[in-house]
Amino acid sequence: MSGAAALGCGDAPVLRERGQREVFCGLTGIIWLHRKIQDAFFLVVGSRTCAHLIQSAAGVMIFAEPRFATAIIDERDLAGMADANDELDRVVDQLLARRPEIRLLFLVGSCPSEVIKLDLSRAAERLSATHMPQVRVLNYSGSGIETTFTQGEDACLASLVPILPREAPGAGSSLLVVGALAEVVEDQLRRLLEGMGIADVRFMPPRSALALPPVGPNTRYLLAQPFLADTARALEARGAVRIPAPFPLGAEGTTAWLQAAASAFGVAPERFDDATRAPLGRARQALARHREQLAGKSIFFFPDSQLEIPLARFLQREMDMRLVEVGTPYLHRQHLAEELAMLPAGTALSEGQNVDRQLDRARAARPDLVVCGLGLANPLEAEGIGTKWSIELLFTPIQGYDQAADLAELFARPLNRRLRLRV
Ligand code: SF4
């Protein structure tokens, strides 16, 4: 079923589609999350397919001691579930004995029916009781039935919220930046925020399970990623208050994101300008080079990462690209209100997917570039349409001033390659 409806925030119409989807499941998030929380381990409870996905997507880890693995649960009937729990306990005992540095263990659920029958939250409680205080065991689902690939991060972070410590009594206001960012980006944003005088800045996920940020009514949180609906809800249930902002992509987005924090913490305009002037100038200069290549080019987003709307805003406003269609798997109107307000009136937005219809629209429009998942990229390339894999946008540091030009380059590169091939 599909249909058009008026959007509450702004007047852009949204085409809502329900049908076959071409997206990775939430297990994919493990690939960037395991690098981020350095004393955590992700144990997928799944099938051989899950093991395969995670191994091939994270093939780069072959020579390192990986911080993820798959416990393969073969087909078994309900009567075999007690054995499955025993087996899981045994695998966890072995793992923790071999890897004493682990402080936080995530049991990650998947979609095979034999895994769905297992109660992983009870298993996590049972294993936590055995292994605390050395190791805490949490669980979340990365199942492809429930999650698209970035929602795996949302589920993981939401599972962390209940174990965050309480704010100390009488604590002043603190800022919590929520969403996994590359360390280089995190360090830059911290320097900028501290440079404005915001002293108590924490990041979630933290780099170590021993550094969980406290949360409570004095916590103001700023989303660094647009796909964290469940995490935001869980933080608000603990009293934290969201600072509404666009996302820190591009020079303009980064400035607006920092400005939102500055306003919430009463930073004087001169101090904000002093802290941002130099990096903003550098970012604008670096972007100019790519604008020449991207201006006037048309782009079509298939729904995949939930980064599509902030990316479209950046490419249209700062790179002068033409938006043909901006698809997102899920449109969170509240978290994206500032972004939607910055898109040009009449932008074609779509939510959800009916992949065949969307492919027809892309083929008819023949955009210069399509942003999509890996499964769609090859067929579109074969038809002569340039593509960018949306998953690359999660593996590459793209937020903040110093990364703005790298972000633009990710879109300029496939266009250049096509130009060179044509010459
Ligand atoms: S969780 Fe489901 S969709 Fe993801 S790899 Fe395993 S079986 Fe496939």
C-alpha cells in the first residue's frame, strides 16, 4: 500500500510505502559499535547466516582479536530450550575465562525462530547474576524482522540506559552527546564544546564500560545520530531533556548543532563565535572545492540508514545538489523537525519502502547519483546509474567541521569515477 499525506512539521508531502525492503539487519551495527566500547563484547545468538553476515561485513578484523562472535543455535524444538540455555551459559563462561578484559557483554538476538524462542533478557539477567561485578550482561535485538541496520545501534544504546548511574545529588547541568561517533570526531566536538565553556560533556556510548555517563533531570542531551528514537525515549524516562537541533553534518549543520548546545547552556554569542570562527572558515573553504563538482547534479536516496534527510539537507544547501527523492526507512518527525524545516519546499520525501516501485521512480528520473544499500547498487550501476553505498556513511567519520569536506568527497568520488570512465 502507498499513499501521500501532508507532513505535520512543514508542508512537505510524504509518500508512505509498505512493501518489500532491501536493507541490512541491526546486527550490522556491531561492526562500528565493537570498535567504540573497547571493553565490550557482542555475542550474537543466531544462525549460520548471522555468523556469515557479521564475518563478511567485518572481514577486516581477521588479524585482530575480535570483540564479537556468534553462538550458533541450531534448529531445536521447545523441549530443547533448556539445553540451549545451558549451551549459552557454557559459551559465555568459556568466553569470559578466555577474555578477562571484557566488562560488558551484549547478547544480541536475531531472527531465526529457534532464537526467538529463547528468552535472552532472562538469560542476560541470569548471566549477570553469575558474572557481576566483573562483567555485566545486557541483551538487545538485532533481528532483521524488527530492525534496519542503524536501529541495531539504537537498540544497543537503549539497553545501556537502565544501567547508567544516577546524577550525583546537587550536580549541575551536564551535556550528553548521544550516538556513536568516530573518536577523532568525538575529540573535536568535545574541544569545541569545552572551548565555549560547557564543562561537563559526556558521550554515549562511552569508550569504556567503566565510564558510563550519569543521567538524570539535570542532563541535557544532544543527538549526534538521527536513528536513536528508543534511546531518546529511555533517556527521557530517566529525566534527561533533549536539546532540539539539526545533525552535525556539513559546516552549516555542525554550526547549528553547536549553537543549539550553546543556547541551552547560556553561552554568550561572542564566545560561540570565537570558538567556531576558525574551524567554520576552514570547513567552508574545503567544501568550495567539492561544490564545483556537485552543484546542479541530481541525487536520489533509497531508504536505508535514516541519515538520508540530514544528508539531503547538507547536499542541497551547501553543495547545491538537486534532490529527486529522499527516502528514509522511518521518519521521526520530532527528531528531524529542524532538518525538515531546512529542506526546500516541495522536496519529494518517502518513508518505508516498496522497492520495485522505488526502482521504477529512480529509473524514470535517471539521477546522477543514487544512495542505496549494497544489494541495489550493483544492478543500478549495471544500468548506468552512479551509486553510493549508504553503509559507508556509517563507517567513515563524517560529522563535524573537519570532516565536512570528506563527507562531500564521498559523493563527489563516484561522480568523478563515472566521468573518468566516460573519457
Ligand atoms: S538477524 Fe536475521 S536478517 Fe540478520 S543475519 Fe541473522 S538471520 Fe539474517
